[in-house]
Amino acid sequence: MAQPPANAPAQIAEAERLGYDSIWTAEAYGSDVLTPLAWWGASTSRIRLGTNLMQLSARTPTAAAMAAVTMDHLSGGRFVLGLGVSGPQVVEGWYGQSFAKPLARTREYIDIIRKVLAREGPVTNEGTHYPLPRPEGTGLGKPLKPTVHPLRADLPIILGAEGPKNVALAAEIADGWFPIYYSPTKDAELYAPSLDEGFARPGSRRTPHDFEVIAMVPVVLNDDVETAADAMRGTLALYVGGMGAREANFHFDVFCRMGYEAEATKIQDLYLEGRKDEAAAVVPTAMVEEIALIGPREKIRDDLEVWKVSRVTTMLVNGSPEVLQMMAELVL
């Protein structure tokens, strides 16, 4: 049964001791994102505390802003708000919200949050997705200003994005970008055009020099490369094959853009036929190595070099204290 990781407190304590930058929690349709971050974060004193990702459809924009303000105060200015739209299966099937126009919804959502953080006056919004005050109902709704003064008006907002249009939006309106799967060898052709488009838009918030790219980088330490890859095949099969419908799986699309369309299609076909073990078995080792660091320490050290010269500013790693120690030695 899925449950919170038993070793999380020890991992977090070790990460802070080793000088890691941040810890992150996630949500989809199980655990929420804020409770574990507050619970485990209470034992830390330096490390940044972030959400990767908070689902837009799980909360109204003002509720998300309230949570961000509260967490920022409680952590002494260490909170980072990571947001993402998820996909139609989760948004419509779990949260009962419309998935239509995700880019417009995201823009409107973040704009409202920034109004709350600025606290320059009562918060209103004339957009179609999150109108404030609500135009229907009793007619008694009124614009309100948060009762709590935000600790930081410029609290960082990181946007999860996979498609080119969403990546460009992140570069335009956010302080950073979460790519769930990132290929450091394909910076120029896959990511640069979208990022540069966003940075070039009028009123863009950041430049390439002060924009965070926070990539999840799985690390599997094992003397045998194939055994290390085996530890990742099941997860990739789930995301490429079953995390979304055949006609709307953004993770599948990411690997197609990386050049693995034939492999991704085979994985998806097998997975959607219920042949999950077979789907995992056909995940090629090269596909794992595209987005992860696997194998013995010496190989991981060598493969790390391409990450160091990529656009990635922060690598999110997860693993045993041994893995955390190794990565601290190799990176920090």
C-alpha cells in the first residue's frame, strides 16, 4: 500500500547537513502537497521548502496564495510555490474541474496569487476562469485584501511544464521551471526555443540569467548498469504508458520529442493492454540514461558533466543517505 516514505525525516536531515538547496513534496490524487512539507519542514532550519507540484485544480488561486503566505511565514522565508496543471484525467476525474484552456487558466491563477502577495488592495479578477468577486450567487461578494501581511511579495513561483507552449509561458510569467523529464544533451533543440520565446515576451518576469530550471534527476547507484536501469523501467512505463489517456499523455509526448517515439508507442500499447511488466521490459536503457544518472559511481561522475553545462540550475535527486552523500561530493 502506498504511504509516506518511512525514511523521509532521516533523508531530509541528511540533505540539510550535506548542504542541499531544497526539499520538495508532490500531490496528484493521494497525499496532499502541503501537510508533509510543513510536518517534515518543521525540523529544518536552512533548506528551502517547495511544492513540486501543487495542483492548480485542487485549490482556488486565493487558497493557494494563503497557503504560500502561511508556509513562508512559518519557514522564515524559505517557501517556494511550485504549481502545475496536471492532466485531464486527474483534473476532471479527481478534482471535478474543467481542464479546458490550461495556459489561460495558469496565467490567470498566477496573476491572482501575485495580487495577494503584493497586498496593494482588495483582490479582483475579471478573467473568465477565476472571476473575483464571483458574478453569480447572492451578489454579496466583495473584493477582499488578505488579513495576513505576506512576508515576501516576491515569493518565488515555479511552474511545471512539459509542452513547448507551457514552457514558454513558464519563462514569461514564472521564476523558474520544473521539467519532469529533462534531457541535458538536447538543451538547444528541445528547450531553448520555447524558453527564449517566453523571455522575449513583453513584460517577462525573468531573464535566462536569473531563471531557475529545477530538474528531477533520478539517481540509481549500482555496479551493474542494466540492474540500475531496471529500477527505473517500471516508473517510466507507468508515466509513458499509463499516466494519461492515449490521446492526452504529456509524458509520452516528452519522450517522443526526445526521439523515442517508436519506443514510447510500444510501451504505451503494452501498458494500455494491461501488460505492464512487458511494457517495463521494453523500456530501453538509453531512454533511462537520457533523463537519469545510473550505474557505478565512476559512470555517474562522468555522466554528470553534461548536466553541469546544461540549462539546469538545480538537480532534484532522491535516494539513500549513501546516494545523497555521493551526489554532494560530486556536485556541491
